[in-house]
Amino acid sequence: MSRRKVSEHIAKNAAERVKRLRPDGIDQYLPLSGGFAHMAEDPFTDRIEREPYRDHVTVAFIGGGFAGVMTGAHLKEAGVTDIRIVDSGGDFGGTWYWNRYPGAQCDIASMIYLPLLEETGYVPTEWYVHGPEILEHCQRIGKQYGLYENALFHTRVTGLEWDETTRLWTVRTDLGDEFTARFVSLGLGHLSTPKLPGIPGIETFAGRAFHTSRWDYAYTGDPVGGPLGNLRDKRVAVIGTGASAVQCVPHLATACRELLVFQRTPSVIEVRNNRPIDPEWFAQMATPGWQQRWLDNYAANMTAKEQPAEDLINDGWTAMASMWRNAEEGSQPDSDTSEEIGGEYYADMEKMGRLHARVDETVEDPRTAELLKPWYHLPCKRMTFHDEYLDAYNVPTVRLVDTDGKGVERITPQGVVVDGTEYEVDCIIYASGFEVGTAPTRRAGFDPVGRDGRRLSEYWADGMRTMHGLHVHGFPNAFLVQPLTGGTRFSNLTHNLSEAAKTVAAVVAHAVSTEADVVEVTRQAEDAWMGNVGIDPEWRTFLGTECTPGYSNNEGMDLGPHSLWDEHEFPDGLGFFQHLQEWRGSGEFEGLEFHRSDR
């Protein structure tokens, strides 16, 4: 492959990037509040009236997704039983409680994505399970570990404040609750606050409109996986072509009178190759400790500098990691010049060429196929995987409306306008994703107040500061279950959450067993950890200057203090996980101070 072709590929990517740059960055989006608050309401579970709580618990966990149920389960296993999980949804599940759109599915293999499989004895039905099964598994964990008994659902935390005198946290909610907790832990997730595109006129649309995370089955019909029968005479618009659109469009394609998909930037569509899990194979494979071995094997294949001897998952993710590993071994000089281009650019072009070829092979209309081809570097956006999305554009009633990178021009009471043309529709489905890059306290909806009245937003004004991504100085007896300022940018978030949950459980159990009233990371330990944390300068430059706008680069703006990409010195995820395992396994909890009162 000549250097000229690679240079042309890079130039095309750059031209497409420039089209999509806009001065408002992440401010182009709107929250589901104010005039759009009705879109944030729960369409799945009825609210139950209750009296406010005025009691005390040992541990309050804010968030009922994977982070909450995993931490609750490990706390129970460690002997800490007085746990209350608080969540704005009507049940456990987090993202998987809200994302019930047709076709919702994980993109990480079930054996490593679904937590606590070995503990619950559950066998997934598919290699990549669908949303209802993931939600059911969250509920299974909640039932097995008794987490429902003290949970508060349809409840939003509005205040969290440390009392130095009592050495307790006070938790306040939108339902008038005001209870205390010895320890608090937050697991609110990155993709928990849905956003709308700030399109002029969005508030004027007279038809039905909803976000994919609040799917309106009362309007579309059939919430259990069958045809969306109510749409047979409807003209439907989907705005957005990210992961949720990729998964729901094939289901809409054959259900609507007409489906219009409005695209600003096409997604990478890799082969999914989903298949059922053979129970006999699973029984032979699942020897004691099997899930941890699979987790470790995947982490090694995704992040290790040298190719591991075995790849248990062997899917599109590990194949991509292998490709980058090989590309980084060197660069390729052009025959006519001494200038070199890094091998990763050659690999990027070759891979994108194969993805483009798949579009041409699948989509019958050449113009539509050309518009569906992504032009950006592969690391700039998370890949999507699907075996029916591209085929949906061969359905006669489906039409792709490409906006040439500009996005929808405006919305009218009757429909959607692109480049001066109005497309009349009965329903608009916003597949516009979730807030990323905004301040964590904004996404949480409350601002924890730690020692001496200092708010977390103040302490994090210049970016997150933690040790291990878990502990924050000045916020005693409080823990985070999330990966930022932790050890790795890693595709399987469940592994990050699992190790964090185990660590929180170990620290809390130690504090309880030693009757310590307060546990807190020292400023020295936090400083030492943060000295090893931060975006690699070359990676920051790449994101800011070569990537098409998206959540990975703050929509093409300066990455700012709340970037998604806080990274630790460990270059491989498995190394960070081993560090955490050794740290908590030693029982010394270096960097934390445990205090026992004289009361």
C-alpha cells in the first residue's frame, strides 16, 4: 500500500471531521428537563406512593445498575447486610432498566459482560444477550442477595452531606426522605443522563416524540419483542445513527409505513455473529473460577503489549486489539520518500476499507451505500456490531436522509427539515444518546458536600481527583464505583465495575470489623495516584485534531476537565486489576486512614 493512498485516506477523514465541527460542542444538546421533562418520565413501571424514610443504614448506594447490584452482592458476601440502594428507575438494571428499545443488546460477550454468573448459576442464552435478559439478570442478583428488601426505587437523591460531629452522611431525596448512612457509594454510570439534540423548533413538533431510553410502547405496540404493530400506518423519523439506532432501526424497518433515518455521522458496522450458547458446552467449560479466568483472558487480549497464547472470546473486539498490537510494531516507509507513516494508519485504512466493502456488498442502492460509509479513524468512535442494520436500507419503505455532517436543520410542527426540505412524519424517535463530558455532579443531579462544607464540584473544578478511581480526599466514608482516574480505557466496563465493587466491599467490611468510624484516603496518597493519571499527550492531540466530533473528544472541542478519557499509568487493564486485587488482598489498604472515635 502506497503512502499516497494512506495520505488520501487521512485527508478524507480530516475533511469529513471539519464538516462536523461546531462552536457549541457539547452545549448543542438539551437535557430531558423543563419543557422536555415529560420525556424523562418512566413509561415502564407505575410509581408507588410511600411515606418518607427517616432511618439509618450502614451503607447507602446511589444507583441500581451493575455497579449497585455488584457492590451490594459483594457487601453481603463480606458480611455487611444493612444496605440500601436508591435509584430513579422502578427496578434494578440501570442502563438496562431504561434502554428497552427494540433490539437492545450488549456488544460484549455475555460470559464476561453479565456479572456474577458463577455466583448465581445462570447460563446466558446467547453469546450477546438482549436487553430483557440483562434486565432479568440484574433482578436475579437483587433477589438472590436480598437487595430488594431495603431498596428505594423511583427515588432521586437531591442531597448528600457529611456530618463531622456524627460521622455520618445525610441522604435527602425528591420524595422527602432524609436518612443517615455510615457509608455512601455512588455508581451513577457514564451513560445515565439522556440528552436531546438542540435542534431549532424541537419543542414545536405536534406529533409523538420520545427518546430511545424511554421507548413508548403504548404508541408503537408490543413491548415483548414482537412486531411494532401500531406503526403500520405511521411515518417515523429516527434522529441519530449511533448504537441505539443501529439496534432499533431493523425492527422499525418492517413495522412502519415509512421510516426516515436522519444521519449526521455514520457508525462503523462490524459483524455481530451472534449465536445461541450450547448448554452442554457451557457445562463443560464452567469449572470453578471460570468467569474470572474469562475476564482476565479478555483483559489480556484487549490490552497486553504481547499477544496472549489464548483468546477465549475471539470476537471483533479482540481481533481489533490484535490488529492495533501488530500495527504498533513499526511504521511503513513509502518507496519514494524517507518520510514514514505509523503502521497504525495503514491498519486503520485497511480495516476501514473492509468495512466499506461490507457496506457495498450489503446495501443495494449505491448512493445509500456511499452515505453509510464512515470516514474517520477507528479509535475515534466506539464500534457497533450488527448483522441486520445495513440490510434494513434494502427495505423499500426505509430511507436514509444524510445531512452531510451538518445535522438536522430544524423541526416543525409537521416534521423534520434538512437542507430546506421538510419531511413530514407522525413520530420522531431521538436516538441521541447520553451526556458525556459534562460535570459528574450535573449528571448525578446532586452535589455531595464533604468535610468543612466543601462541595465535590469545587474539589473537582479542574477535573476528577481520586485514588484508584474509588476514594476522594475530604469525602470520608464515601466511595465511587466507576473507571475514571482508574487504570484503563477498556471496552468491558463490567470488569472495571466488578473490581471496584469488590474493593469497596473489602474496605467497608474492614472498617466495620475494626469498628472504625471513618475511612478516608490521605491527600498524599491521592496526589501520588493522580501523579500517574492523565491522558497521554499524543492521544489527547489525536483526539482533538484528528477525530471526528463525538463523546470521546468532547464533540470536537477542548477535552476540558471532565473528559471521559482519564487514564492510569498501567498500559494494560489486567495490570490495573491485579494491582487492585493485591492492594485489597494485603489487608493493609495503603493510602487509607481508618479512625475510631472515643465515644
